[in-house]
Amino acid sequence: MSLELKNIVKSVDGRTHIHTTSLTLQPGSMNVLLGPTLAGKTTLMRLMAGLDKPTEGRVMWNGEDVTGQRVQDRKVAMVYQQFINYPSMSVYENVASPLRLMGVAKDEIDRRVRETAEMMRLTPMLDRKPLELSGGQQQRCALARALVKGAGLVLLDEPLANLDYKLREELRAEIPRIFEESGAIFVYATTEPEEALLLGGHTATLWEGRVTQFGPTPQVYRTPQDATTARVFSDPPMNFKRVTVRGGTTAIDGAEWSVDLPDGDYQAGFRPAHLTLHDRAGALPLQTTLNVTEITGAETFLHLHHGDDRWVGLVEGVHTPDHGTPLTVWVDPAHIYLFGTDGALARPAPYAAAA
């Protein structure tokens, strides 16, 4: 049950929404589409499902060209962030509804509905109406209706975006279990790097209609092949600073560290969580000016100016320095990536290369 996109392009009214893209999704795999709003995630999923036809290229399912095949004729299920259930039907009837449309026998419907309800932990709620359920239970009902069809491809378009934090955490933990039990190809779209890391599997990073990298999720996170991928796979986005390498060393604010790269200009990149307010052995002191603080409870976002560059630091604890005051922050060179002026990765952060 492999899905292969071969050099697909999607254009509308002369504007390219998806640039030339080739992807192969293996049977029984979890695949995350990670990118900001309007990066092309939903468009790519619609092409996978058959809801839209590519302007160029082919969509292959198990080696068969299904590019022009209707979505009704494919074994595809799709769940959106605006989860939809039939309010007048019980949970049982909601889950059973696609099987009834397919003309499945009554006994087979009952077996599959109850098996899916058990997997989704909905068995005690089968006689209830959707409006009698919590938000998380309603979304599980929508997922169950998608899974009960036995679809080989399940597309989840930001399915947890409209749930509160507690419900999102609950379902994030359950989705990998559901995925393992179903054996389908899962494709999950999200704007949140943390969600991609929690789901695991493989991740494709998207930026302005281009897939910038695709591979095992930890690998894409630790070794982004370019600055765009690094920016996408970091929340808040990765901080950057122009640096120059001379004689195997480079520096920020006069603080030097050794790098094994040819002389030239580079972009140093480091994630917000790797900035600290305390000196540590080997860390580089960076002189900044505080612009704004955002306290989230156990952590504080520091919005900083470093010359013409704007950085964000994510530090533990509650910190309330006055806005506009000079602030020294530290970063360990082991957490600094170096990218060429063309954006390509020149040297991964040493911590990532050692992982």
C-alpha cells in the first residue's frame, strides 16, 4: 500500500501552489507535513486524496497510476480540524455511516464499528449523541468514522488545532497507538514542530509550496539540510547571525570558537531554547537588548535585538527584566549550526552530529 508522488506540480490561475515534488510513503508509516499556514500542506493532502488533480506529474498507489481517479474510488479517509459528526445520530451510527453507504453487510458493520470503537476508546459512548461528548471524544468519533472504512491512506489535516491544550495532549499521545494498530499510511499536517517530534515517524518540511526536506523526524530536526528547514522545524524559529570564518575560527561579539570549515561568510543558527541567561563552561556571551518578554508559566520568551537581528530566547523560569535594558545571553557552540550564504547546511551543530 505505498503512495508515490512523482514530480507533481499544482498551479491555479498561473500561480504555483505546489512546486515540483516527489515523495514516497511506505505501507504502515506515519508521515508528518510540517510547515506554517499557507505552506501547501492542505493542497498536498488534497492531491494525495484525489480531491484535486495535479497540473503536472502522477500519483501512484501500489504502483498503479491513480492521478485521474475519483476520490470515491480510492481507499482514502480524511479528517479536518473542523471535525464533523452527524448530530442527530448516535456515535454508533456516525461510525457506521460510511460502511452503510458502501453496502457492507449488517453483521460486518457491527463487528467493524465495535472493533474501531474499542481502538478509539469509545465503547462506553456508542449510544450517545455527539453533542453529549467532550471535544476530544467528538474528534475521536470523527477519527473512528475515517478509520472504520479500512482506508489504506488516512489524511489528518491539523485535526487537533481546535481543541484545548489538555485534549490535544491526550489525543497526541493516542494517535501513534492508533496508527500502529491500523496499519494504514497516515499523513498528519501540523504547524507545530513539537507535534511532529511527538508523533515521530517521518517528517516533510514545507515552505511556500516546496518540500524542503523529508526523512526520519529526529534526523530532519537534528540535521536540517538548509536554513529554511531549520527555521520551519523550530518554534519559535531558529535565530541567525552572519559570521565570518578565518583560519578555522569564527566569532560573535568577539567570542571565538573553532570550526572546521573553509574561510568565508556563513550564517550561524541556534534554536531559542539553547540561549541561556547564565554563564556555562565554554558558552559564548552575546550582548543583546531586551525588547519584550512573554511569560508562559514555567518558561519565559525573551524577544531580543542584536544589532539589526531579532532573536528569541526561551529560558526556564519567570524573568521580568525591564524592556530596553542591555541583556547578556549565552549559547554553547555545540548548539550552533553553520549555513552557507546560499542557505545550505555547511556544518551541523556538534551536539546533533554526535546524536
